[in-house]
Amino acid sequence: MRLHAECRLAGRAIARSLAIAPATVYDYLSRARLANLTWPLPDELEDTALERRLFPPQAEQPVDRVAPD
């Protein structure tokens, strides 16, 4: 988030600098946007709380599958 917000780097440039896939950068930036996170992060936001906001638990979806014969 810092590279995007402060340095104004594009997703591909961030990916190159971190040696990760551009899709990973875009995924994290999208997750941050959905979680209403802005840079700089609040000082009181702990790592576990940040992770919960970026990766909220998914509601289990009932799976309708046909039973095998």
C-alpha cells in the first residue's frame, strides 16, 4: 500500500520491485480498498486485525451436489 500511495507506483512496478506477480499486487490493493484501508495505516491497527480485514472469513455456501449412484 505504501508503494502505491506514497511513491505512486503502478501495480506492475510494485510487482517488479517485490518480485511477485502483478495479480498479487492488484489482489492486495483491491482487498485494502474493500476493507476501507488507507495509507498510512492507523498506528493502533495490529497485524492480526489487518489480516482479518484483508481476509475476512467466508460464509460457508451450501453445496448442492447430486449424490453418486
